[in-house]
Amino acid sequence: MSLQAETSKSGRKFKINHAFLLVLPSFLIVFVFVYIFILYTIGVSLSANWRPATQDFTPNEDLLKVYGSLFSNPRFQADIRNSLIFAALFLLFTVIGGFLLAVMVNNMMRSKAFFRGVFLLPYALSFIVTGVVWRWIFNPEAGVNLLLYYSGVSSIYEGITGSPLKPEWLTSGEVVGDINVLLVQAFPQFEFIQTQLGIPLALIPVVMASSWQLLGFSMAMYLAGLAAIPHEVKEASEVDGASGFRYIRSIAIPMLAPITVTTLVILTHVAFKMFDLIYSMSGSGVGFATDMPGIFVYESMYKALLFNQGAAASIVMLLIVLLIVVPYLVRTNRQRSQED
């Protein structure tokens, strides 16, 4: 299954395995279309006047000028804030909700397959479709606000507070929990931050829509993990009196820790790359309340024609994702080496 050859100088033998030859085309494709293109994007970000027609890679006199202007840009600062808040809330709702759904569906008998399909169905939809539908739901003149009005909740709220209940949802530019003053007092070097470091209210409906779509994926991951728990462990826990909530807390959750880590890494990657759902649902939002780095890159490169700025923002997004993915890969490789 392998070819052998001898070198004329050293006389040493080397082997070329057929498995290596089979993997080689895929390796070359990944190397060119991932790593070479990453280096190409870095070159564009450092260039002074790169254009698709000229492709001039002459660097700026100040090599990191574009990155400095990028981080001093109030819009990009808002984008980083939105990405971090969106990722945190999205992971909280999706992972916890997926686990609870998995526990409920796993305990069902005849209806397990039906409800598994029901909760997985949103994951099969296009992000564009989800964004458009949820934009209608959170229209201030329709959707949820009509439900609040006809259910009487708005009337009760108006009777208590004296003002009508009519949330602006996606059209709101309000940011709650701003910590800029406290941050600058503690760390004066952060005075360059020109955006409010709080939670944009318009981001909440976006989190709800994206969590609804990815909830089925999280549930499927946990369902697979629950099914992999040996039946002997379940029987032993019942004998010891650890059933119901005690079984979930003391046995299922610890044994599902690898599933939780994998789900968190995958969904974090999805959260930081989210573009189409947000773009179709709210766009940049009022005061960039729902703007994301992906939208910033798209508009910088294809509307403003600032290719080096868009490329620099892409590299920043890549570094943020690597901060999540690389530790996970290192941890996984260590576990495999210890098992071997």
C-alpha cells in the first residue's frame, strides 16, 4: 500500500503513503483558499491604495495606520460592543434553552420524534427568511405591539404608569447600562472610546430571532449527548435515588460537559460571523445599535470603496474568532494525546 524509494546520497528510505496522496489535494485547496487568502487580506489591509483593478500593495508610511483609525472609529467601536453583547446573550439563551428542550424531548415517549423535528425545523430555514419574518414581528406598528394592545396588557400598563406601552423594538437607539464613565475613571487610557458601552435595546429582538433559529441545533447536540450516556449509569442512579432533577444536576450535566464546550465553540463562531439575519432584520440600526463587523466590512468595501479598512476589519474579526477556536483545539488535542 506504499511506495518505497532510496535516495542516492544518504541511502535512507522514505515512504509515500497512499492516504497522504488522497489527502494532499484537499490540503492544497485549503492552504491556497484559506491561508494564502488570509495573507492576501493582511496585505490589502496594510496597503495605502489597493484597488481591485490596480492591486497596489505599497504599504502605508505608518504601517498600522488603518488599524489605528479603525479602532478610533465610533462605528467600529459600536460594532465590537454589539458583537460581544450579542454573542453573550445569544449563547446564554441558545445553550440553556437547547439543554432544557433536549431534556424535555428526551423524556418523551411516542412524541419524541415529532417534537424533535418541530424544534429542528427553524434551523433548516434561511437566515434571510428568519430576519424578514422577525422584522415583521417586531414592527412597532404591528406584530408584538398589536398583541400587547388586543390582549389588554397595554391598557393595564397605561393605567398603572400613565403612559402607553408601545416599545420601539428595532427602531430604538437607546442604550442601557452605559459604563463609559466608570471605565474611564478606572482606566484613563480608554478615553478614546466614543460609543456607549451598554446594551442596545434594539439588539434584544435580534438575539431572540437568532436564538430561535439556532435553538434546534443546540437541542440536537444535547440530545445526542443524553443518548450516549450508558444505560447502566441511569439504572445505577435510580438505585441510588438520583432521579429526576437530581439525575440531571449530578450526572447528566457533568457528563455533557464536552458537548457543552463543543456547542459553545460552534455557536460562538456563528455569533461573531452573523451577517445575513441581522442585515435583513434591522441593518445597522438607529445609531448603529444593531451594527456588526460583518456589515461594517460589507459597506466599507462595496459602498465606501475603502478596501484596506474593510480588510483590516476582517482581520480583526478573524483574530476574535481565533481567540475562541484555538484554545478549544489545543484542549481537544491534549485530551486526545492523553487518551492515546
